Amino acid sequence: MYAEALGNGIRLEMVGIAGGSFLMGSPKQDVAAGPEERPQHKVTLQPFYIGKFPVTQAQWAQVASLPKVALELPFEPAFHSGAQRPVEQVSWYEAIEFCARLSQKTGQQYRLPSEAEWEYSARGETTKPYHFGLTISPRLANYSSCGLDSNAPRFGGTTPIGYFNAANTFGLYDVHGNVWEWCADPWHEMYRVYIFNYAPHDGRVWANGNSDRYYNLADNIHSLLKDKSIRVSRGGSWFNEPWFCRSACRHRMAPHSKYGHLGFRVCRSSP
């Protein structure tokens, strides 16, 4: 693990993921799963780093003050204000501009995680629907059905990062609920569209064309800003029911979408 100094005492904590193999998607017996989560398939990933938490509003503001790479960024976009709350109401385009500015500042290649990297990180070496087991609890995550438990807290919005103190075995927080998280990948209806078009088995971005541009945003962001492909988001949010918060659940959003339940966390490849 390491922390990137952003300035003004604000740091971005990154967790090293050693890489390895896992079964991505949902098994046939998972009644909560949709067809977009199938077929379940083996993926083998190379080592990478991913954010310990979703990007916060304090981190966003610090990076938004850096020189523009290709796109203007709003300084305070979030609806649910709070320095340690996740930033939300940011589009996919704005998320990759954030990564490009951070890359320009640090000399590292920051980016959004691939869908496979996100799921592998969220699972934390587990095969259950949630990294903490078969079911979700309002004492472990922020999701809309918290209000069904009369003894549970009712948030009606985001919670500060790490609020539940429920890290997975990799040390990641808030992968279930709070905010949806953008991934780099364009949306595909399922993991095998037809016999010669299926999700990569190496965990890279499932691109419509060359995936290399997703790994060097500073040089390729202008072309990506012209790409209108629907994008993947993961993790569910405070606004969603429990089944949307499962590790395998896939969701799609237009790249210009901005919602008070939509944020992101950053990633970079390991040297």
C-alpha cells in the first residue's frame, strides 16, 4: 500500500493487488443474477493498484485545481456535501479527466479500473455475493433497504468513506453500496456476445477496438472524450436495493451521466 500526496495534506491511498485468477460473474444457481452476469468465466489478472476508498470530495477538489488536460472539471460537483464523502455527480468523461490530471502531476499512469479488476478487488478472494458473506447488512453497508430495519441507521444519501469499518481481505472499503463506481469498459450485454466476441481472460478493458488507450489517458483522453459508448458501473449505491450491491452485479450508464449516487475509484497498473 502507498499514499499519493495531492497537496494541502490530502492523500490518495492505494492498495496493491497481487493479481491472480478468479471466476468472474455469477453462477447459474444465483437467483439474484441477471443474464448480463453470465457466463461465469475464469480471469487471470496481472498485479495492479486500486484506491482503498472511492475518490472523496476533498481529493476531487485538489485534483480539479490542477492544470487541465482536455476537459474542464467542476470544483464542487457533489450533491451530498462533505470532504470525506465520496465525490458524486461526475460523468465518466470527468472521471477520466481526473485520472489524466493525476497522471500528469505524478508521472504515474492513473486510470479507471477494468471491470475485471473492479470485481476481483471487490470480492477480496471470496466467492460469496458480498465480500462479507451471503447477505448484506445495514451495519456493514449503505444501501436503500437499510430503512426496512427499524433498528438500522437511515442515511438517505452517501456516508463518509470507511464509515462502516468493513474492509475486505484486500483492505478495500465501500465496494458494496454508497456510490456506484465507474469502470473503464464499454458495456456489453453479457460476457459472451457471440462465439468470437467474449470478455478478455486477462482482465484488461473489454474495449471496442484497441484497449491500450485506456492505460495511458494523458495521451489518449482526447479520443476517449469523443467515444459515446455506454459504460459499466459497479457496486450499487445508497439509492439501490441489496442485489445491486453484489460483487458480480453489472450496471450500465451513458458516459455523460451525473447522479448523486455515482462516483469512482482510481487504479493503476503495477510496474
